[in-house]
Amino acid sequence: MYYPYLRGKQFELLALREFADIYSDNCKVFPVVEPVKTSFNSMKIALKKLQSKEIPFAIILNPQCGDIINKTDLILAELEKELSVTEYWMPAFIITNNSKRIRKQIEKLDFANVMLICSESVDANDSDFIELISLPSVATILISGDNRSLKRKLDRMEKEVIRLDDQFKPQKKNVDYVGISEEKFTEEHKFYLEDGYSGFSDYTVLPKDFSEGGRLPYAVAIHLTYEKNEEEIWVRHFVSDTNDDNTNIQGKFGEAAEKAVAFFQKIGYSNSAIDELKRYYRDEQYPGLGILKKISIKNHLELINSTL
């Protein structure tokens, strides 16, 4: 099972909705969503869609970035209706040095089947942390792939352990991807079971570090993953050519999209996300940077789902 870690922003949530519409009958994706906005409209629409398609998901109740950091009560109040059907969602908490507080919240709210996401600052030998992960209600735990001592501890407790990796290597500016045509992204889809994990997780084709977005870029970069061989998924960076200023974004999109369309035609692979990009390119229509991000995420979800 694949557990994509996504922030609850407009186009991330739109990617989930569109993915759910297509793959509800054969879904091997379990989204983990971290709310980051005070407006919950997009979140509510996305969660309703996931539930209507019977796709399970996790909601992080103590976000560590964005506008609602640690606002557990606010999230539960805003999403009360959407989370009333407990069959399809799992409460999740990010663990830093807050193990005692999270344990008390889990017990107070009487949660069952809880997910924990362990940050790199977690001390696996801390008594409060051990008490937390020993709770019968804690079922699933996401950990860094290189934390072998913690994995052994969790295996002895017979917990479901998910490997979480930060796979995307961001550049400071889009133009910095010029000259970096592609990079290896992951092979976890082939080896996570062999390595003793119940699933694997990453931040899709987005950086781990949260960002609100910036100013209009000088270059348009489209990041799309593909199956390079039977064991490896790589990410390819399609970048515009005329990158001296931030004018003519539509033209820059055309340059980047032309490369992407040609590449996927060459390797003979497509899905609904790639088809959408082809339509925008064919119609000479610039969809906006947000839609390009949605296409990149949806392509990755579709690709991973098809490999499992």
C-alpha cells in the first residue's frame, strides 16, 4: 500500500479528488493529509469524495506547518461532519517531543486505530514515547527509512510500520533544473514488503519542507515521474527554454510541455494526468502553475497505483 503525504492545499486536494474518481475500484493508495489552511472548503470536498469512493485516508490532527499548527480542536470541529463516518478515516499525529501530550489526546478523544508519524527528532528510547507507541489504539506508524532501531522496536510490538522517505530533491529556482533532466526517485514500491514494511510513503513530487508558493517564476518546470525500468521510478524535469525574465508564462509552458509530451510519446506511457497535459499543450492553453502541480501529483499517484 502507498501512503502519499500531502498538505491540505487546493491543488493537492484536487489531485486526490480526480484520482479517486478514476481508481476507486482498484485503489492501492491511502492518502495522509496534513491540514494547513484556516479555510476547510477544499478539504471538505476532497474528504467527501474519498468517502463516497470508499477510499480510506488519514488526517493529521496536530499539523506542524501552515496556519493551524497544533489546532486539533479546530480541525475536529470544522471537519465534524466529514469525519463522522469513522470507517474510512484514521486520526494521525506527528510525533516530535510531544509524546505525553499526544497520548493524553488519544485517550481523551477515545480514538482507536491511530496513525503516528515520527519526526527525525524522536528519541526511540524515551519513556513517554515508548508508552505512546505501546497503546493498543496505535496501529500504524510512519518512520524514516533509515531508523532501523525504531523499526526493530515496532516490529517486536507487532505494529504496522510504513517507511516514509523524502524523495524529491528541490532546487531553489525552476531555472536550476536546467541541466538536471532526470533523477532517480524511488524503488520502494518494489522492495518495501521484502524489507519488512507494511507500506511506503513519500511527499509525491513535492518537497518535504512546506512552502506557500512564491512569485512568478522565470522558468516553467514540470516534474513527472515514470517507470524507468522494472525496479526504479525516476522523476524527469521538463523546463522551458526562454528563462531570462518572468514574462510570457504561456510561451514558457508551451516549451516545457512540448518536451514532456514528446518524452511520454517516446516511451509509450500515458494516464489521465499526462492526457490532460497533452490537451493543454494541443490547445495552446496555459492552465496555471497550480494545475501543473496537480497534474504532477496525479501522475505520480496513478503511476504508483499501477505498479502495486
